Amino acid sequence: MRVVEPVVELARGLATTLRMIFGEKPVTVQYPEEKRPVRPRFRGRHVLKRYDNGLEKCIGCALCAAACPADAIFVEASENTDEARYSPGDRYASTYEINMLRCIFCGFCEDACPTEAIVLGDNYELSFTSRREAIYPKEMLIEPVPPGGQPTPQKTPPGVFTRSVPEMKDSQD
Ligand code: SF4
Ligand code: SF4
């Protein structure tokens, strides 16, 4: 009896091993060639959004910086003119930086933004080799100009883009 029991257990263990080798599909994902889709509410690297015409949604109000519990955001605003317009309204973010070493990806900045300019996207490929590189400037964060839009700064007709915060279709969004 003492000899049979370990042999039976050994056989069961080997059977499990063989079943996993020949009977199961591998679960390994061949990253980076193959990427798993992220969850719908995943919070990844920030993106600064633009309107369809290419103007920047960020108006430099710094509410995101005020809401950030990790003090990770730095915003400096400058004045728009109709000759050189970056965003609707009076001001735009001439400097916008996020320190990714401080960020805890809580999403408070996204919630605080009145123009839905800052959004946590689905990019999780954050890598840097120094503290300086961990500070992502506006040039890294802003999305490309959409098709049909124009890069900023734009020359715009007077009196058209006076409103900083757009009319929202659904204020509960
Ligand atoms: S996700 Fe949270 S911690 Fe990161 S920048 Fe936004 S508010 Fe700050
Ligand atoms: S991202 Fe939004 S909250 Fe932050 S400065 Fe720009 S407009 Fe204001």
C-alpha cells in the first residue's frame, strides 16, 4: 500500500503535465507583436484632444492640475489671438507637462476638465530611462491633427471662437 500510493500520485501528476502539453492551447501572448485589448475603463497614458477643425480643446485653465492628488501636472497659459489661435476662448496651454513618475492614473484630471481636453487613453507602453524623460511635454501628449483639420496656431475670423467651453450635448456625460 505504501508503494502504490506514491506511484498513483506520480502518475496523476504526469497525466496532468501531459494533458497541459498536448491538450491545452498555449496562453502566452507574443507581446509586443500581439497585444491584448484593454478593458473599456482602462486608464493609460494621457492624450490632449483636439476639435475636428484642429483647434486644441485645452484652454489652459489648470483645473486638472488643481485636482491632481499627486501634483503631477504643470500648466502655463498664454493668450489666444485671432491671428494665432490654438484653442477657442481667451487662453490656451502654452506649457502642459505631466510627470509620469508621480501620476497614479486616478483619472481625477479627466473628471475635472471642463472641455474634455485631457483623456486617459489605452496606451500602457510607458518607458523612460531618466527622471527628465518621465516628464511628458505637450508635444508628446497632444493628438495629431484630425483629417480635414489644420495645425495650431490657426488664423481665425474675429468673433467666432469666443466661447472657451463648448456647448455639451449631454451635460451628464
Ligand atoms: S491621472 Fe490622477 S495622478 Fe495622474 S495626472 Fe491625472 S489626476 Fe494626476
Ligand atoms: S486639460 Fe482641461 S482642466 Fe487641464 S488645463 Fe486644459 S482645459 Fe483646463
